[in-house]
Amino acid sequence: MSLQHMDLWIIFLFASAVASDRCPPASLQLHPSELVVEYGGSLEVNCTSLNNSAVKWQIRPDLNDLMEPYDLWNTRWTVENLQEWDIEAQCILILNNSLTDDLIMIDDLTDNLTDFQCYENLSLTVYKAPENVSITLVNHTEVMGDGRQYELQCDVLDVAPVQNLTVRWYRENVTVNESRFTDTERGPRNVSASLLISPTREDDGVLYRCEAELDLGPLGPNPPLTRSFDQLHITVKKDLSLWTDAERTAVATMPTSAITTTATVTTGTTGVPTSTPLPDILSNIDIVAVSPGAMAVGKNYTLSCHIEIPQTVGNVTVKMYIGQVLLNTEIIENWGDRNITSDFLYTALIKHNGEKYQCVVEFQQPGKESFLEHKSNTLNIDVYSGCPVAINPSTLVVRYGGPASSTCRSSSPIGGMGWESPVGAVGMEEGVTELNWTVKELREWTSLTVKWFKQVPVDGSTVPLPDDERHQSSISIGPQNLTSDYMITPHISDNGTQYWCEAELDLGPGGPPKLTSAPLTIIVYSGCPIDISPSTLVVRYGDSASADCRALIPHNGIGWNSTLGPVSKVRDIQHVTWNVESLTEWSVKPKCVIDTDDEQCGQDLNVSVYSIPDVITLTANIAGAMAEGKTYSLFCHIENIAPVQNLTVKWFKRHTVYGSTVERMLMDDPKHQSISSISSQNITSDLLIAPHISDNGAQYWCEAELDLGPGGPPKLTSAPLTIIVYSGCPIDISPSPLVVRYGDSASADCRALIPHNGIGWNSTLGPVSKVRDIQHVTWNVESLTEWSVKPKCVIDTDDGQCSKLLNVIVYQMPSSITLTTNHTGKMTAGKDYIFTCHIQNVAPAQNLIVMWFKGQTLLNEPHKYQGTGEGPQNLTFDLRIQPTASDDGAQYRCKAQLDLGPALLEVESNHRVINIPADWTTTIIIIFLIFVLIILVLILAFRYLKSKQGNYSVVQTHIPLTETPNGNA
């Protein structure tokens, strides 16, 4: 494709991509294009332009562009410790800055492409395995009741991304449910999944567990991450803890017998059982299961359960089971002291043959959910199809010459029973229910099956081949020697394939194990029947070399033809070795030859002779610093290397952008691969760069690799070249700025970044004349006594004279800082007062910051002085306060800081303590009110007592006295 046609193709592709901003096909490549990375892990992605355009990375949310558009067409994004969840990475292709020199010359085709940009998104998934997985029983901590519904909850903690999470529920080892999540958030989440269960008594002791699986697809961990830390045993019982004390007392008075029955009661969800005697309600109960004996398939029979109990216990539930299968449930209500029978019409099934039949009786208390249960005896179920007999064992496997025995049994008497057999026959016998067949030495034979297998060498898979059953028709009694053959037509891909056979006597369960032969490995050749190892030999120039040639079939002679180390043909060995102690020829072609009965043939050994230098060096076409925006050449020097047509030279760059180290491959240099010489050459690869100021300190290096396949030499890497990039005048002043206390010494260095014709200092203090033979000069003053000094470093270059000014900051700390107030003595709460901070002889005043403190608390934002002027100044700053009573004893102070850039100097004032006298007005008023209240109480009390006083008078009367019997009046 011509250059002009390629330009038109690029324009067409980019014009079609503008609407969507996505790059057109065959323009940009990400490798890899998809990544799955664990949180905290590392990643590395290459972005390559396929049309020689510039590329850069754009990372969100924390980073912006990771590359200035001055580089070439390959960039690498690396992260050592990924700490972002919501991160997006785009590789942006910039057509304007990436065209080759020839393409830039076609102005009429490229002018319209200046703003064409497109991008490709990196598919990045950040994941975190679950921190913990636990299972709990929701709102329930006791034993589960038969038939009730319960909720199990599985909690998965700290997992991301949840949309890739599957929670599986297991009952024992069987999956019963799966839950998935639709949350699209990228960060870690805590999620829960629920499972509703309705357990029965058969579920008692069943294990439930949940498993969290994080499936991140083919790029994620394989197999997917799974976590299952917890499990739950459930206990299903009739909960005896629900019985009342009255119920327990009532049942305890029932008659007892010699039968003692216990039940297993489990509390909590730990699955740890304890045996507890049941109440005496189960004593003196007789339950008998009755079956009709042997039953024919498909016919109906009655299964019965006879129950005898002496006392009323409320409702009775009778359940009939065959094995674990519930056949029938009957509820009998309100019955007293009597015998009862529960019958069930059963249709006999052959699958129930040999199962156990049993009755289970449950006694339910009126108005209560709690109950007790009792089980009957168990009976064998005999179901027959056709002849009503059963043979045990029904299949008999016996070693040749060993004893054999089997029993024919009927569950009920039949007309007669006997055994027909060529060995150990038994005649018909009447009135028996079982009859044995016995042979001391069995010498009858059965059939043999031979199976063939093949193992494919590519993937190691085993392929079964057709069975060989031809010998089965020729078997006669007694042991024989058999041979099974299998015809194959091998392909060259079958080289190294293994074949084996297995012999198996198909005698069913209990038969002898199968026998397996040792594997046979076949060697398949195509063309000349020899094998050379190694098939390709990679040797460093001057080193030793050797290879083996092995004959795959019988031969009449085998050897090596070569200009170095030939080997004559020999007949009595299967392999010969070509060996050279020092290989000093760049082109050597040894050939292994063999004579067979059909022909003479041979095979060449591919020998690659190489040479590599001890080191490779990297230089630039300029000594010293590089000017921003100019074009420079970097050279990678590779000496004494061969073969150059297998050489790949790669260029790399490493620099720091926004605090992140970015390392990327810039280009491959293939131009030397067209050199046809196979001997060692001196190669130089060059790279054009146009550095930006942000590239200052960037490192470049090159790698040289000989692609000779397995066994080739390692790649060589040059030492990194660090570039210095400047903008403007090519000098560097250190330090900048220069902070000096008034009267102290001052000095600064000025360094030339490029070769020059003279460098020096212009200054009113300490000037330095220009010199040519050194790269840096020092400006030095023993005592700086000027407040405004502006030293300038000047340099003469081939392009002219330029200079840079040294920023000198001359300062003086305050000679004193004091705090005063507009009031003496104690302050009154609620009044306004002013504190004044006096700062004496400070410079430069425009760098002064003043802060006010009350105790250790900063009262307001720091105040920066807005004035100007050179030399020391006296300044004052005011603070207005309105104290309260709680401010009594508070300390106030001011602090002065000089913000000098690299240095921050500060000094504090004295402390001023304020006193706020106590306010007695309120106290006096309260005391006065209390005194008035006491006076009022006393007055009221006095009046009350006064109202209770009255006037009394004595009246004299004459009452005659009467004499009593004892003589007293």
C-alpha cells in the first residue's frame, strides 16, 4: 500500500469513528484487553497503535492523563498495589502527534486530522473473596416442630463484585437452591440469602450448609473461589418442653410395666442430643403390626396395626410405614379403655420386597401441640413376581473349584419346593418354606470380555476402543489361553500413543477384579525412519555442539555427513551422536543418513549459531540537557551480534506522572532484520524523541533479543539513560528561592545544562565574572545587609545570551511582641474590650501572619498582613472581645509567623489573664425574697393561733353528797 493510500485509509477510518469516539478496527490494540485483578494485586497492560499514531492512558477517578502526546505508538500502564474499586482505564489514540515523518510531509492530508482522537476501554474487574460465610436460623433457637416452616439465612461478608456471586444451599450434599444478586456496585458488600424449609421427623439430624461462589469467568481464578465456613444440624422433634406441670402429673399416675422407653431431645441448633426418659404415658401400651405374609405383585392385601392402651389420652394418630415411606395416616378421636385396629388396603409393589413394615402411634394432648409417640415391632415385606419364592443370594460368584451355596425361600408354605441344576440338584419336597442348594467344588465356566484402550499424547485423554468378544463363543469348560488382536493404522500424530488391554470376567457384584496389561507405546515416523534429538540446535559461536540420531527401524548402517565432526556409518547400534568441541562456522548443516532394506535416506539437523555482546550501550546525540520541544536522537549500540535477521530491538521509557510511575514500550525496530549476513554484525538502533518539560528525569533504555526459539540466549538490556529537560534559559539555580536572615551569609550555585561560552553572576553584592571552562559558578556574600538584592546568573551560548534571576528573601524576626488591652483591672461581663498585639522590627512585613489564641483554642482564621514595603516595620493588630462570667481566668495571647516558603518561623507574645468579678445582684434579691416570705409565714401563723383563744368563767353550785355503802361520800 502506498503512503498516499495509507493516509486516505487512516482518514476514512477516523472520520467514521468520530461520532462514537471508539477507535475503528485495526487502529488500536490493548494487550490484554480484559483483566480480572484481586484488590491489592498488581496489573500491567500494553496499549499499541497499529497505524503509527501516538497513544496515552487516561485513568479515572484519581489519575488524569498518564502520558504527554509527544511519545510514540506504544505505552504500558502498571499498578503495583491496586487500591481502587471504581477505576476506569482508557487508552487514547492521538493521530496528529503520531504520524511518521513521511506522513507529516503530506500537509493537505493531515491538516484536517488535528483533532481526531478515539479510545478503547480496558475491561477491568476488581474482586475480593468473601471474608466470612455463616448460616443462622432466623427468629428461632429451639427444636423444630414437625411440618412447621422455618427460615435459614446465609450471610456473606465483604465480597466484591456481588453480581458475580452465587449462594448455594445444600441439604447434606445435595443442592436445594441457588441465589444470585443484581447489585452493580463495584465495591465490597455484605449480602444475605434465605431458604424456607418445612422439616419432617425424617429430617432430624440433617445437615444444612451454604456455599458462596465468586465466578469471575475464564480470566478469574479457576476453579471459581468458594467459601463455606459454617454448617447447621437441624433437630426435629415433638417438643416435650411445651407440656404443663398438670399434664406431666396426670400422665405420671398411669400404670407402669417393665418396658422402659426413652426419646432423644435436642435443644438449640447445635445438634447435640441428650437422652431423656419420656413421661409414663407410654407405659403399659401394646402395639402390634400384622402383615399377610408373602404377597404377589399388583394384588391387594390388608396391613393392620393393633393397639391396646388402658386410659384415655385424647387424639391418637396411627401412621404406617414401609421403610421410610409413609403409607397411611389415621386419626382416632376421643377413645377410652379399649383395643383398636387400624387397617390399610395395600397394593403390593416389587420395590418393597425386603423392606421393613412398622406402625407408629402418636398421642396428642387435647388443646396442645405437644405429643408423644410409640413404635410397633417391624416385619419383613415379602413381595414376589411370578413364582412366589426368593433366592438368596440371587447372584453367586464362585472361584473355579470353590464351594457354592444358595437358599430358596417362601414366606408361606407352598405345594412343593426343589432345585434343578446339572450339579447338586435337589428333588421336590412338600411342606417346606426354604430349601438349600449346595456344591462343594464348582467347575462350570462363564464368558470373558477383552477391552482395548488408547491414550492420546496431545492432551493425555483416554479413548476406549471396541470390545473383543470373539473368544466368548469358543470357551469350553476348564482354563484356556486366549489372544485378542486389534488392527491399527497409525497417523504421524499418533507418535508416542499408548495402547493397553483389559480382561474382565463379567460376573456381577462380587466378581473377580479386571486385569490390565502394561501399556505399549508406539513410535510413528513419516519419511525417513530416524529421529534427531534435539531437532533444532541453538549454539553460541565457539561453544561445543552435539545431537543424537536414532534409527526407528532395523537398518544396514547409520551415520552423520557434515563438514565438522562427520560420523561414519555403523550397523550394530541404533543411534549415533554428532559432536563438535568448538563450533566456529556460522553455517553448518549436519545430516543424519541411514540405509534400510528399501532405500537410503537422510534428515538435516537445523543448527542456529549465534553471538551476543557482553553489554549494549545507550547514547544521545547531545551531551547534557535537552531543550523542551526540540528533536533528539537516542542510539542503542549492539556490537558483535548474530544472526541479525533474528534480532529484535525494543525501546522503553519510564517516568513519573502525578506521583505514579509509568513504564511503557515505545517501539520495535525491525529495520536490521533485512540484513542477509549470518555472521556477527555491529547494529545501531535509533529513536527520535521530542521531550516535554514533564519528561525531566525520565529514563530510556533498549533491549536486544535474538528470537531463536527454545534454548536461545537471554535478552540483553542497556543501562538506563536519564534525560535532563529544560525550558527557557539552559541553567539551573540552587537553592531557589534563597532565604537569608539579615546580616547572615548567603550563597547559591548556578549550573550550566549545556556547553557554553561563558557563565557568571550579575549583582550589586558579590558579582562573579563570566568563565568558560567550568559548568557552574557560585554567588557568595559573607554578610547580607541589603533588604532588596537581585543577583542574576547569565550564560553565553551559541544561540545568544540568557539569564535567570535568583529570588532572595531577606528576613528579620520581630525584636519584640507584646499584648496590651484598653482596660486595666477587672472586666465586666457583657462589655466590649480590645486587645492589641504589638510587633516590632519585622521584615518582610508582607510575609507576616498573626493568630489569636484563647488558652489553646485558635479564635479566628490566621490574618495575613496585606501591606508592602522593604525593611523592618512596626505593626499592630487588634482583637475585640465581649467576655462572659465563664471567661474569668481565661488567658489570651497572639502569635506571629513569617511564611518564607521553605521555612516557617514564629514567635509568641506574653499571656494576658482576664478577671470577671462575680455578680451579687441576683443573690441579694433571692435572699431578700426569702426573708419577706419568712415574715409573711410568721404573721399568718400568729393570726391563726390568735383565733383559737376564748373567755372562760367559773359558776359555784351546791350539790348534796350521798353516802355510799362503804362509808365514803
